[in-house]
Amino acid sequence: MLFNSAEYLIFLPIVILLYFVLPVKAKNPWLLIASYYFYMCWNAKYALLMLLSTVITFMSGIYMEKIKEAGYEPAREVKLKNIVVAISFISNLGILFFFKYFNFAAELVTDFFALFNIQMHTPSFDVLLPVGISFYTFQALSYTMDIYRDELKAEKNFFQYALFVSFFPQLVAGPIERSKNLIKQLSVVHKFDWDNFREGILLILWGFFLKIVIADRLAIFVDAVYNAPGYYSGGFLIVASFLFILQVYCDFYGYSTIAMGSAKILGIQLMENFQSPYLSTSVAEFWRRWHVSLSSWFKDYVYIPLGGSRNGKLRKYINLMIVFTASGLWHGAALTYVVWGALNGLYQVIGEVTKPLRDKLVRLLRLNRESLGHRIVCTIITFSLFAFSMIFFRAQNIRHALQVIKGIIYVRNPWIFFDGSLFLSPLDYKLVLPMTIFLGILLFADVCKARGIAIRKIIMQQDYWFRWLFIAVSVAVILVFGIWGPGFSEANFIYFQF
Amino acid sequence: MHNIKRILACVLTVCLTLAILAGLTQLTEKKEGYAKHAEFFDQEENYDVMFIGASPAMNGIYPMEMWKDYGIVSYNMAEAAHPLPASHWVMRLALEEKQPELVVIDCFRLNLEPKTTANFSLMHTSLDSFPMSRTKVEAIFDLLDDPYKYEAEEGESRGAINMLWNFSVFHSRWDSLTENDFRPQKSYGRGAITNTGIFYDEMEKISPEDKLAVEATGLEYLRRMIEHCQSRGIEVLLISMPFAANEEEQRLANFAGDIAEEYGLNYVNFLQMDLINYHTDMADNNCHMNPSGARKLTNWLGEYIQQNYDIPDRREDSRFAFWHEDYEKYNLAKNADLQARSELYNILMLLYGDGLDAVLHVKDKSLYNDSLVLELLGALNVDTESLNKNSDVIIIRNGGEQSAVLDNVLFDGAEHDSPVGKILPIRAENGAQIRLDEDLYFPIMEDRDCSIAIARNGVPVDYAGFDYVYDEAAGMIQQINIVR
């Protein structure tokens, strides 16, 4: 069940209505049933995997709590806790590895031995990738880690914990919630709140706008160009590459916003996954604003345990490369994702290495880093660097990515921007004006967000007639300009595959 | 109290949203259905006769011509590519709006199993303009419940929701909205759609006794239509529209007579009649008649209905006075169709039976070697046997009711007597002209291989010159250009 499907638009109101109508004791069980139903709409069997992951991490929490309460000597307590954490991590990551990375690893091994003319036969499994496995696995592991670090008490109620792992709004594509944030909220009884309701509706509308009006429309051009790089080259590929990162942003940001809105109506505040990332003036800043729940997960549970920046510069660079390569791998079992992650790590390492030089240059040239012009240039550079890395993210394989890069570098056809041929392609000239307006709205919203201006709050403070009209017109704009209905299959959210 | 206010606010927001969406639904939907059906819904008075069928009937029966000649108030509810089950539902929906005295049903392809067409969007053209009703919902669910349905094209959805709320299909038309979407034009053809073109076809008739009895979904729904009409006291006439039918199609048409007999109905099998000239009266090779064929059939059918059913002549009925005005608007549409034609063949074909006067000037007499031109002129009552290298001018009056051929015309102002009245060829300042009826002038383009000037009710409608070469091997002219 996708957020942009008719099923979800029926499912969500039913879930919300019954949640608030049911007696207190039945509220969370109802949410749990609804969440499992939501997940089982894709593949009922794979709900067992999620259940298995839930049982393992729940039990690990219980055992660690018991170990703490047993009053062992500190060394022994740590040792026992380590064993429990190891079991939890190995089994969870094992499941993830089998379903997501086994075939990829087997292929790599085969290819490696093939380099030495050694024929290897590695088995491969024809398994479907369970939807959202990377998301709920990481969420469940964060719970194990938080208990291990004594940052959280183990949840005693299995069903409460199962709801934390499977909570439907953020189940299949995040945000990857922290146990500290979500378990606490789920244990509280939520009453219907009009402000939450209104804010939730506005968030859902904004999410739909981003997803079906912008992302899915951009996808038509991007797909056409990327699927035929031999036909479209030079300027087409440059435009498609820039539009692709806007597409991914609107797609994922849209999903996260619908998730936030759905949860908000139920009275639950999910974390913001995007903080106007394309306004970032450096790659490091970008990664603090992009897919915040994943970036902070890697920071808290990988980068810092690896030593972070505490053990010297070289170690910090290595840690950065490890974290970003792992992050790339998290996105998909393919070399393209590994290269994409590593490239983003490399950007940051280069940024760190060249920082003294850049600082010196700024001093020498008496540049004002806070000036608008400087910030805009830095933003454009950051945006372009990310767009370049995303060629690997979008390409079907490394060869395809290199073909795209070659097409950008060697084919120069700037006339397509002037003779109208850009608009003879799938980028219909009729779309240019509305898409410019829509992207302008997105930019405006991002700038406001970056400046701490909450547009939602402003809308909610307006007179009733304006609020009614705003919602009615928003629905109309989304339905008219959005891509939905016959002729267009419900486009999957890009991040579902991860 | 506060909560009630808020609930009320939610309800009002939903209502406002629905109101906006209702407006957008109307704006974005395709307007073909509106153009075809607007007059059906607009007219407060009843229709006496309703025609039901697929595209052969839609292209082949002209209610406005039937009105002009017989005063019959009828509507053509036949729809393109509608098998009998789909036609059945169109009829049921139409009968919810109007109660005719007679329903004429074309038994086209009663052996078909699928309930709808492969081109599913045509279902929108027919059903979308009907208001929401229980019958409409029933129709949609029945038509979609079809074990023989055609495979949907990639990305095409044929769900009930798409039929019940067409905004889900047409919302993406925002980038192709035209003036017609904001100010939808209706046609004045009372549901008939003109199909202009000439396809030279042939048909070999078989014996009327040679029948192919079938049991199929199409036949089942034909029976349903008959029974539904009879249950409501509406008379039914079954027909089989003419087209160059193959043997199986003719055998099926012959079998339809048995169905008519079973229910005690009249049956007109046009496939067994010599009314239509398949050389000149078909628009394409897909069972569709052109206006020439349609006018022949309409005229015959109008007379048949008048003689066999108690259908009143409404031409003097003041309640239907607006039909006379609409007929004038309908003529304007016909004029526009004529003016849009670029082939001499089509222009000659369009003259048939339409009350037009025309003067054809022929400089290059190789035109008379073209057998299709001769057939078209023959249909216009021109004595083609008499055409020779001296035949310069052909005059056609009142859509071919009368004609005359003038030889060796000098445009010297000498008056000619002819079966069509006095003819005066003159040479004025702006070139040669033919004068009819004292004050009706037809210009001649002497520098063209041939030219034609056309008038309706004494008002010039079209004027065109043609150049051509005669292709001896094909026995036809190859038109090079047209000048207007």
C-alpha cells in the first residue's frame, strides 16, 4: 500500500477514526494490527521477518535489563551485554545481509576470482527484497544500542515494542525513529487534537504536492533521458541530472512529510528528515540536513563508536569514508551505491583537507563568507557536487554511470537550451511554466524553513475562510497537476527499495 | 459546542473542495460526449424516435434531415464502437431521460461477445454525459463485469471509479485545454456524426434465406433491449445498416430478421436493398457511410417510419419551432465541412441530397474519363452519357434533383434554356460567371482544369478551382491542387 494510492486514502481515515474511538487499552493494539496489515499488503510472508527482528531486539532489551538488574561485576556485566548486543546485531544484520546483500556479495566474489581466471560457482537466491527492511532493522538496532548504552529502559510490553518497530507511517521508508523518541510517545494515550489534525492534514497535502506534482512529473523527463543516454546527451543529461536530485528530494521528502502528517494526526511527532538540504553551503552541512534520521543514525551508532574525530585527522578521514561507504551500501546492494556513498565521503575528506587552504584564501582575498553572493556560490557548488554523485545513484550500473558522465563531458550541445529542442523532448514546453512555479514554491518553503519560519503555523493562524479555501485549492492543485489515475501507474517512492 | 463548530468547519471544507472538484471535472473532461448529447438533454420536449446502434448508425442516420423532410423529431444515440451490450446501456440511460414512441435498433454484430470496445475511452464519450443514477452505476458495473473484455492497454485503467468519476482519467488534460473546454460547442446534428470521405467498395449479396443463427452476448443484449422497450410500451424497429458486408455479416443480418419476427417487430435489412452505391456512398472500409449514403438512407428510413408508425410531423408544431432555427445552424456546420474539403470527389459527394446548387466548369475534359466522377455526377442526376469534349458547364440544382449540361459555353451573355431554368453565362469585370434564377451568380475559374461554385438557398457557400492530370492506368484523375 503506497501513500499515494487510493487504498491508503481509505486506510488512513479508518485507522485514525478507530484509534480515537476505541477505548484506551485497545488503541495501541489497533495501531499494531493496522501497521502489520499495512506491511502485509506488500507481502504477507515478510511480516514474519519483521516479527522475527522485533522478537530478537525485544528479547535483547529484556536480557540486557536483567543483566543490569542482576548486579554483576561491571566487567562481567559489560561482557554479557556485549554478547547480547552481538547476538542482536549479528542476527538482524544477518537477515538483512541474506535478503539484501547475499547475491551482491556472491557476485563480487565470483567477479574477483574471475580476475585470476578462477571459475567460481556461488549460489544465488531468487528472493524479493522485503520492503523497508533496512529501515526497520536500523530502527530496531538503535533500540538495542540505546539499552546497551543505558540511555533507555527496556520496554516490557512486547506489543508496545512491536508497534515501535512497525508503526505504519514510518515503517517502509522512515524516518528511522529513535527508540527514545518514539517508544515514549507510543506509551502515552493520545486524544484527538484539532491542531494536530489540521497540521497533519497540511503536512499530508504538502507531501502529496511534493510527490505527485513535482517528483513524479520530473521523473518522466529524467527516466526518458537516463533510459536512453545514447540518444540524449550533453545538455539533456546535465538537465536530467539536476532534475533527478530534485526528483529524489521531492520524492523522499514528500514521503517523509506524508508519514509525519499521518503520525501527527494520531498525536505522534516524527522527526524531520529534511532541513532544506539544497540550501547547504558545504557537503558536510548538506549531510546534516539530508535524510537526517539516517545520517544521525550512522553518526551515533557507527561514526562515534569508530572514534569519530577524536583519534586524529587520518583516523577521522577513514571513519568518514567508512560511514559514507556503508551509507551508500545501505541504500542498495550495488556498486553504484557504494561509489555514490564513497564519493560523498571523499567530498568531505577533500573538504577537510583543503579547509586550511580555503580559509587562507578567504583571508587573503578578504572574502565575506556570510555574504549572500558567497553563500549562493557555495550552495551551487554543493548542489552540483551532489548532483554529480547522484549520477551513480540513478544509473543502472557503473558502466551506465560512466556513459552518462562521458555524455556530459564530451557532448556539447548548448543550442538545445536556445533552439527549443530541449522542449521537444519529454520536457514539454507546456510544463515549464507550472514546474517553474512549483519549484519556486518548494524553494520558498525551504528558505522559510531554513529561517525558522513555519508556514504551516502561519496558515493555521489565518481566518477560517482562508484556511478552508487554502485546503480546497491545494487539493484541487494536487489533483489537477499531480500524476495519478489511469495512464500513470502509482509510482513507487524511490526510497521504498532501500 | 466548540467541537460541533469544528466538525462543521471540516464538513464545509470538504464541501468547498468537492465544489471546486466538480467544476474542474466539468472543465477537464473531454467534450466529444457533450457535443453529441447536449441537445438531447437541453430539449425539454420528448423525442419521438430514437436511434440506437454503433458507428454505422451514428454516421448513417441524420435526424436533422429526417426533420426537414418528414418533420420527425428524433435523436441519434448510436455510439462509435459500441457493441450491443454497451448500446443497451446507452439506450436504458437515454430512456430515463426521454420516452420516445419508437426505438430503432441497428443489429450490427450481434455475434460479438465483449460488452465494450477495445478503445475503452469511447465508453466515456457515450456514458459520461449522462447524470449519475442507479442505472448508470448498474451499467458501469455490468459493462466491466465482462469475461470477454479486451485487454487494457499498458497503463490504462478500466475501473468503475474511473467511469463514475472521470476526473480521475481526464485531470491530466490541464495542459491541453482549449476554448472549447471553457465554452463547449454543441453539434446540431441531433447525435449524428458526419464521416466525410469516399471509399470505393463492393459487395456481393447473398440470399436472404442464408442465415447464421448465433447465441452470443450481443444477441442476449439485443433481446434485453427489445424486451425493455416493449415493457415500457415503446415500439421497436430492427434494422441492419448497409456496408460492404462479407458473407458471415450478411448471414447474421438475415438471422436478425428471425429475431424481429420472434418479437413481432418490423425489420429492415439494408444489406438486401439496392439503396446504397458502395462505390460512392461509403466513407471508409470500416462500415461507415459518408453523407451521400447517409442522406439516401435517412430519406428512405424517414419515409418508412412515416408510413409504418404513428409518428407525427412536428414541422408546424410551435413547440418545435426551434428545430427550424437549429436546422439553419446545422446547415452552417455542413457548409463548414464542405469548405474544409480539398478533394473534388468529396465535394461532388457532399452535393448529393443536400439542397445545394452548384456550377461545375470543366476545362480539362479528361475529368469525364474518371469513372468515380461519372458515378458521383450520375448520383446528382447528371446525364453522364451526354458528357463529351464540348461539355463545359454542368449545373446541379437542389442537391441533384435537377441538372443540366451546357456545351461550348462562350460567356457571351447569350441566355440558355434548360431543365433547370434560364442560364446566363456572362463575362463580368471579375471574370466569367453563370447566372441562375435572375440573381444567383456562380463564378468560374477559367484558368483551372475545373472549378466549382456552390450555393445554398441562394447564398454562396464555396468556390474552388482544381488542377489535375488524368492517370490512364488508374482510370482516375490525380488531383494536383485546389485553389479557393
